[in-house]
Amino acid sequence: MTYQQQYQASITNPEGFWREQGKRIQWFRDPETILSKDENGIDRWFADGELNTAYLALDYHVLQGRGDQLALIYDSPVTESRRSYTYAELTAAVAKFAGVLKAQGVEKGDRVVVYMPMVPEAAIAMLACARLGAIHSVVFGGFAAHELAVRIDDAEPKVIVSASCGIEINRIIDYKPILDAAIEMATHKPGCSVILQRDISRCAMGQNDIDWQEAQLAAEPADCTPVLATDPLYVLYTSGTTGKPKGVVRDNGGHAVAMKYSMDVVYDMEPGDVFWAASDVGWVVGHSYIVYAPLLAGCTTVFYEGKPVRTPDAGAFWRVCEEYGVKGLFAAPTAFRAIRKEDPDCNLAKKYDLSKLKTIFMAGERLDPPTYEWVVEHIQRPVVDHWWQTETGWAIAGNHVGLEPVAVKAGSVTRPSPGYNVQILDSRGNPVARNEQGSIAIKLPLPPGCLPTIWGNHDRFVAGYLATFDGYYITGDGGYLDDDNYLFVLGRTDDIINVAGHRLSTGEMEEVVAGHAAVAECAVIGQSSDLKGEEPLGLVLLKDGFDVDEEQLQKELVQRVRDQIGAVASFKSAIVVKRLPKTRSGKILRKILRNIANGEEYVAPSTIDDPACLEEIQDILKLKGICK
């Protein structure tokens, strides 16, 4: 089937379409009910089917004769160590650790918080939970004690799995004191903590702590527990939450079907192919495309500890691709902008054999045309920008290289994925004309793999996603569909600024500013204006080696925006900064930048990668008279 045939089938007959996709996984009990409503009136997929996600990701492949194939490759330049697991070895390790959890009373439906660095044991812990039918909640390793405590109170885990330490570039972060402080703060007290001792920094064990290695040696392997398709697989808290955290729930059945389908259609990956998602298991990309999807598809996944563009080897991306024969590389645009800044002519890539690398995938933030063009020019590979959310778990839109790739349009995320009935709505919830901007929404039902609720707070799920427009899931992003049904995502709806009554996308301005030869990265934010309500302000990071006159650069950038968007943009200020504040997953903290530029109070979130740069930017803006 062509893309158009699959997409139309998924929209006009979603039940029939996903029935066929559901046949591609091995069920313990085949589902007869494909689409139904739950007790909250939410659409659910494969409700009466039974399966086990860990079985599908591991045991199934062993039984199919692929036990000797590599399942997981661990590469850690920060500890100068490497390990690999075949499917048979990983299955055995997961079964044993499931036995560890079972010995501590973990059963189907219980929660287990996983607070670990990027080591194979993190994936083993996740899969062990899935094997038992328990619900894991991975918290990004290195989160502060308070952030961990509120997640413990929300998930109420029976057990916590952690490690003695993690490593941030060249800095060791001792996890155990953070974990102990979090448990002390939390109202809910877990029964015990299983601790992986790392030789680089071992920790003192407490009364309720269990040594991972010792427990693993003593454990009996546990069998797979059948669960319903609608039983939760995991709860993942969205980054940057304040107050009571927002736990996105992912079920077992729909998730398995969606992951298997996406690896084929979106990424063109087959059993035995090597896939590298350069992210962390603490984020949704790590859940979907480091752990579950590659293993469900019978691929080899690369588990990388460190930040490839911030290790002593700036060519780490290309080294890993050559060494392990990576076919599909997935990372955020931020990573490639950083590579571009360090190595503008991409000389480091020329040192490595990238013949097995077929496609580069990007997501997590808008891919600006200059970055896209730079990667295509220097790496000579197709670059796929695709768009999705923690809530959806897989791509809402992209260029489906395993189905029917089409010509790229700079700035777009190509076409909606089969299953996603994407609509652009005005403020009243009415569909707008082609090429007209509005709120990006998905007409219900959402496809398999998307969240059915928020953990412990269904009202919040309805209010946040379903209540704005009847019959639609609201993404919170603005954009438009063009005449060819290409989707252009222009940023969060709160990144649309109103200049003298004109609604303008800061994302469009960022594209124009980033196209200047001296600019490595930029953020355009809205600043309050007595005259026009809001006016845009550009914060610019220069490429290494560019020594420019800032006043002249500002004139050139202002003229670029005027030429390409128009005087209506009212773009007048571009300030050079040394760093831009980002989360650890690489997203620029635009809301905080707006607060700083408008002289408002702000709180640095625990997700920020470099807190010191906030004060640095504030000082620069004060010096320029931008803020008080």
C-alpha cells in the first residue's frame, strides 16, 4: 500500500486498519475488540487482548532463532567502557532481575521508580518490570531530590531501582544522597531500594537498600506475566512540571503495535539493523526508541552514556556510527547545531566510514532550515524531521522512509502519520483553510500508543487535552497544513506573539535569523511593548571563529527578517549571548527567557542543563537596557 492508501484507510476505517497492524505482534490471546470506550469514555485499543511487552521485545526473538543476534550495545566514553548483550543474554538478565523484583513483592500493577544513568541496567530494570506486569516510572538520572520526591509521591512505588552514581560529561553525580534525600522528603515510603554499585563511585548502603549484583546472583528467573492490552506499561512524567507532576500513562497493547509499526513505516528498520537514538531513557525518546521499539522490531539498539557532542571527542556521533554499523541515527537538532558550531566544515565526519548510515532522523524541537541544509550538504544522507510528543509516544508526522518518502519542504515535518487525523483549528474549534495558521489538533480517536489518561488524575487529562475542542486532542502547538498536506509546526501556541494585532510565529523568525552565516543557534521571544503589545527579541549564539561587530550583525539580522517576513514583524533587536538555557534534553527554555526579558521573576527548573547562563543572559540584557 502507498502512503496515501494507508493514511486514508487509517482515517476512514481506523478499526480495520489497526486490526491488521495488530496481527503483526504475537499475542497471548488475540484481541476480538479492536476499538472500544473505557469507563471514562476514552477510546482504547485491543481491550480484550493479552500479551507481555518484555516477551515481545526479548523471548519472542530468541524463540525465532535470533538469540545470538546483538540486542543492545553499550558505549560509554565517560567511563571508557563497552558492553554488549545478545537477545539471549538480555533475556536472561531481564528474567533474573524480574526475579529480584518479585522477591521484593513486586507484582502486576505495582509501580517501580527507576532512577538511573544511561547504563544497560536501566533498560534491564524497565524490561523486568514489563515482564512482571509492573508499571515502571523512569525519572531522569540527576534530577534534584525534590523533583524525585514528588514523583515518588505521585507514583507510590513499591521499589526504587537506582545506582550509586551517574556521570555528566566529566563530573560524577552521586545519586544515592539525592535518592536518600528524596525518600526523606516524600510522604510515600518505598519498601526498598535496589542499588547498582558503580566502581567509579561506590556508595554506603542503608538499612532498606539491596545490592543489585548480590540480589541478581541469588534470584530465580521470573516468567512473563500476561497483561491486558489496556494495562499500563509505564508512567512517564513530562519534563518541566511544577507542583503536582503530570504522569503520562502508556498502555501495553497499543504501545507494542504502534512501536512495531513505526519502526517499519517511519524509520525503515528491519530485524538485525542497528538503530541509535542519541537520547536518555529518562525522556520519551529513550522509552520509545532506545528500549522498546528497536527491541520489538528485532533490531540492535545503541545505549550511549554521555553527550556525543560534549565529550572530548567532538566526532563521537560519527565514530559510533562507523563502529557499530548504525543504519538509523536519531537525535535532536540541537545536537547537530552543536556539531556544526564545533566543526563547521564537518571535517571529523570525513574520518569515518558512514557507508551503513542510511537516514538521519531529528525531533524534539523545530529543525531550522540552515541546520537541515548543513547536515544534508556535509553528510549526504536523507534527513527526516518528524514531530511527536511525550503524550503520543511516536511520530504524529514525518517523512515515512519505510513507506513512501517524498520530497522535503524546508521547515515542514512532512505529512501526518497514518492514524493521526491532523486538523488545524481556529479559536472557535473550526477547521481553517489550507496555508492558514491555527492550533494543531488531532481528531479522535487517537491512534494506538497515545496516552489514555494522566496517572491518578483523569480530570487533568481531559482538561488539558480534550476539553478545548469537542472531539479533538489539542497538541498545544500552532502551525498549518499546505496544499500538499505537509504540516508546518511553528512552535507552542504560547510562542505565537501578537504584534499590533498581528499573530506572528517566533519560529518563522528564528528560521530567518538562523540562516545568517555567523549564527549557530538562536531563540526569538516575545517582549512586552507599550506601543504594540509585544515585539520580538532575538538572542543569538555565534559560530566559533566568527568575530563580528554586534551592531552591524543586528542591522543585518533586522534586515533579513524585514526582507523575508516583512516590517510587520517589528524585529528590531538581536543580542549576542554566549549560551542559551536548555533542558538536559536540549530544548531551549523560551518561557524563562521571556520572563527575563520582561523583567519578571523566574525559577530555574531542575531540568536546566546550565543554570548559570540565566544570570549571564540577564546581565547582558540589563547592560543593553532590554530589562531592568
